[in-house]
Amino acid sequence: MKTNILPRVLFGIICFFFVLELSAQSNKRDYYELRTYHIENQNQESQIDNYLQNALLPALHRNGIEKVGVFKPTATQPDAGKKIYVWIPYKSLKQYVGMQSKLDKDAVYLTAGSDYINASHTNPPYKRIETALLQAFSGMAKFMESKVEGPKKDRIYELRSYEAATERLYRQKVKMFNEGEIDIFFKLDFNPVFFAETLAGAQMPNLMYLTTFPNMESREAHWKAFGTDPDWDRMKVMEEYQNTVSRNDTRLLYPTDYSDI
């Protein structure tokens, strides 16, 4: 009795490409929006807090974005009380581009955020909004939620931006992260949330990353350990990685009570 093997072959081919597609999806790099609200007074800060906590974050959650970070500068920073940082992870550019249209059709969001959305020009909720669009490094394609514990007001979330003098040098610094520097951060328990390239922003060419600590003492101890790490000592003197950072912009932040991370 002959058996027609064609259906089995077709089924096998379909399964193969299905697995291939799933693998490709899992290897995709995250996209991140880093939104910075520039504020001038406590009234604006309250308006932004109310909007983020009661309107935007719940709406993003309803639309498949489970973790959104909201941070403010620590009291020691020169921009304390002047900025609010919002970090939003996206699985694709399509999700990023399509989000606003979804918000515009979300009745719950429009009601909860009415004061912010319909604010008068005489009482705006912010001075300006600054936005950077980032893509995760290939060496850490997905973000990781911080494992640090303790009171949120005491935590230190360190956001760094490394600027380069040229695009070539910038790409070399990204290569340095992907080929060993990220590993050092994990080895020394820096609790990194993301490492990313800036696709659009004000300080290009630059990369950005976020590490987290339970308090300032922990942060200082971790960086001391990093500075004497043998893997870092080996990498930092390599010829191909010389002069790759022209400016290090470090911002010390803490997560708000309603931040997801």
C-alpha cells in the first residue's frame, strides 16, 4: 500500500518556517522611547504626575505595554524638580508609530487625561517635551526589569549617555559594549535595565543605558569595583576602543511610586 508523503513534507516545511519565524521574533531588538518633560513649577509637576499615573500608564498597559518607567532627578542633581523622565519599551516600530492613534480612540484614557490633554495655553502642564528614540543593543536585545529592592525614594537609577566625536567612533563604542562591556555590568550585578543606540535625539551620535542600585552607597561601591575589574582593564586599553567617548552625561534618578520598574 502506497503512502502519499507529500502532505507530510508540506506539513514539515510549514512547521520549519513557523519555528523560524518564532525564532526571528524572539531575536528582535526592543525599541525605547525616552520622553523628558521639562517643567517649571510644582503645579506642572502635579499635572504631569496625575496624567501619567491615572491616564497614560493605564492606557499603555491596556495596549500591551506592561512596564513603563517614570523617574525624577535625585535631590542632588542640578535639574531636580525640573524634569520628569518617562521610558516606554516597544516590541516594534509599528507598535511605537501606532500607539498615539490607539490613545486617541481610548475613551477611558481621554477621560482620565482630560485635564492634561485639554490644558489651556495659559496653564500648560510643561515647558517642553524632549524625546529620544532608541533601539536595544544586539548584546541585550530585550530590557530587563530591575531586581533592586528597598524604598523607591532611596533607589538610584543611573541613566548614562555616551557621546562620540564621530559616527565611526560611536559604532566602535557600541561594539565594545556588545563584545564584552555588557558582560562586565552583569558580572558585577549592576542590575541594568537596558543598553541602547540612539536612532533619533538631541545628542547624536550617542548611546544610552540604565543601571540600578538600592542606594547611593551601593552605586559608588559598584563603580569602584568596575574601575578595577580585570576584564575592564583589558578592554579599556585596546587600540580599537580608544577615544570612543567624547562626553559622558550621567543623570541620577529615582523611580516614582507609580513607576512600573
